[in-house]
Amino acid sequence: MSQILVPVSAICWVLVMIGAIIIHLRHGDAKPVVGNLIYLALAAFIAWGRFGPESFTG
């Protein structure tokens, strides 16, 4: 079951971080965007690693 839930939650986290970046930029806060980009990259890496052509799970 976790083989499906982990990448799905990572994709949801990517969408949340994209929304957070948009909100921060609209409000003029540039500093938190760096942290959001780091979390976005980590979540995208996990989603790609689980759903990608050569997944981590084998």
C-alpha cells in the first residue's frame, strides 16, 4: 500500500509547494521561496524516484 501512497503524497506536496511559492511571491516575501523550492525539489525527487522509469522500489 505504501508503494502507492508515498509517491501520491509527494505529488500532492509538490502542488502544495507550488501554491506556497505563488502566495509568497504575491505577498512580496522572497526569503521563504528558497525553502519552498528546496522542499519542492525533494518532493519531486521522491515522486520521480517512485513513479519514474527506473523506480527506487525495483
